Amino acid sequence: MSEVKRKLATILAADCVGFSKHMETQEEKTLLSLKDCRDIIDPVINKFSGRIFHTAGDSIIAEFDSPVGATKAAIEFQNEIKKRNSLEQTNPKLFWRVGIHLDDIIIEGDNIYGNGVNIAARLESQSPVGEILISDVVRQQIYNKIEEKIYPLGKIELKNISNNFEVFSILGDGKSKIKTISNKNLNKKPKFAILPFANTSKDEDSGFLVDGIVEDLITEFSMMREFEILSRQTTVNFKKENQDIKEFSKKFDLDFIVTGGIRASGKRVRISIELSDAKDDSIIWSNKYDRVLEDIFDLQDEIVRKISIALLGEIEISSLQRSKRKPTENISSYEYLLRGKENHHKFTKEANEEALKNFDKAIEADVNNAQAYAWKVCTLGQAMFRGFSDRKPEEIFAEAKQNIDNALELNENDFECHRMLSAV
């Protein structure tokens, strides 16, 4: 397999504004006018040692070794086209937009590919008509090397590009309006929701596993400073109220949505999961996992990591390296913990009693399961404040205090423990 050829290059993207509309009304004149424009543009690109790679007649992608060369070429042909349009006999008058970016590209035969090409094209699409829109990396390279003024236009979002770009205009007056990012959104974290997973098992009793895995994923992401995630209760309400997913996304201004399904059979479990862009419904990442239940912890780690990478590209690994993250390595204890959580969230007297039994069994299976103690405290509080228990309040407080001490003694840094205990 041949090695991929890469190089650092300056990419110029140019496009004729309103070309299709002109073609509808005066096809022959428009084609002649376009030819005149290309007779100006192509020689200028060649003059500054540029090479045209992609062209559709009314659009051009060219590569230059120098940002200065690319910028000077764009300035020259934009000025020449402006002169041409000033002539009374020019009909139709065609105007061009230009975007320029410096980045790593891939060379394959007579074509070029890569993020740099995409960014240049996106810059061109947002460039004011008759002007040149450049990225900050290009501005730094051409500073004090051209006579024309460079005007800052602010930061913009480019479609399907993860980073925000500070952009600058050449040949304008600094008053051109483009869609920039408000200060409010400059540091906006990706906001997403993990919706309740579908339980496709024949055994409805496995619902505890479905809810437990989703809740654990929500807990995982809530601990990461890179994300903003909707609470479990908000997503549960979405399921109960059978809300429209698009309206739900709009209501909470979501960037991404995670959906999935779980099918358990005996000691095996299949999990399907999908990460979607909430703005355009496109699927960013999806996968299916077949595991034995004993591997459920590693599976959760893998899912969290894959979604994180899909959302941010490269996130700080330290955010995923938290000591004692898992509540227990004992699968029986973990199963009872999940069953207890499921019953706790039903908010009935019978379910409350069952939840306490579940947490006791979780502790019996693994006396070091700190979260089982913490959830038991929360469930005891629920029993007392909702009148589910006939016991005296001081008795409940005494038992809760003992479980609080046990939870914190086992793991004083466990986020889930502190979250549960703070709710009591």
C-alpha cells in the first residue's frame, strides 16, 4: 500500500455568486461572461505559482505554496473583475467570493483533499461578495506583506467543522456583515441528552439493566467539564410524556442526542447505541456490542470513550481516568444496585421497600460497594419524607447515618455517593 502524500499548503476557494440564477435568464451571455472572468482568474493564479485542482466553471479550488502568493492572486483578480463590472457593456456582471486557509492537505494524483480544503470552501461560502475571507493563520503569515487593509470580522462557525474560526476580510471596509458567534456562545460546551434506551428483551424484568446503564452513562458525562448534559429526570419525563424528539431538542437547545437499545438474554447482553446531531438529524457515530454481563463495566467505559471522541475529537484523557469509578467489580452486587435504583425511582411504598431489600443484597454481595450504601441512604430518606415507613424518624436517621459513614469511608471521592448523600 503506497504511503499517503501530505504537505502544508495554502488553499484558495473561489465561487461565482448567483451563477445559476443568471443562467436561468440569460444562459449564453452568462457563459460568455464566466469565460471572461476565468480568462482573468486563471492566468493570475498561474502568475503567483498557484495550481488549479478542482473547477466546476463557476467555482475554483487552487493550491499555493505561499499564503502571500494566494492572497495577492485573489486581490489582483478580484480587483480586475471589479474593473470589468464597472464597464457599462458588461452583462451580466458576475461577482466572486474567495476564502483562503493554510493547512495540511493530502495529495492523490491530480487531486487534493483534507480538512484544509474543506475549511477554505466554508470560508468562501461566508465571504462577503467581492471580498476575500481569510483565517487567522493566513492573516499571521501575510501581516505587513500586503498593502491592502485587513479587517477583523469576529469568530464564525463553519458547517461540519468542529473548531470555531476567527476570520478577517480583505478588499472590504470592515463593515461587512457575516454570521458571527455571539460572546454568549464562544465558550459554549456541547450540550446533549442520553435518552432512555429501548428494552428489546423478551424478559421485561431486564428493564433495571436498561435504566441502570443509561443512568451510569449520564453520571459519567456529568463529571466531565467538557460537556453539558441533561439530567436523568428530564430525559425520563421525555419518555413518559412521549414528546417529539425534534421539539425536545429545540426546547433544551441540544447539540447532540444519544439513543440506544438493550437486549438481554441469559448472561449475555446486546447494546446498540447511536449518537446524532440534534441540529440536522445526521448520525455521527453508531455501534453494537455483544457482551457477557461480567464485561458490563468495560463496555460502559468503551461507550463513554467512543461518544466523547465523537463529540470533541480529542478530549483530555485525564477526564476519563478517575480512580475507583466503578461502584463494584461484583456483577451480582451491581445487578442488585441497578434493581434498587429502578425501584427507588418508582416512588411508591412497595417499590421503596423493595429498593431497600435490593441495596441490602448489593451490600451482602459486596460489602465494599460504596454506592449501595449511598443509595440506601437516599431511599431511607424517601421512605421517611414520603411517609412510606412506620418506623420512628430517629431510627431511620440512625440507620442512614451509619450508611453515610460506610459510603464515605469506602470512597470519599465517589461523585455518585456525594450526589446521593447531598439529596438527603
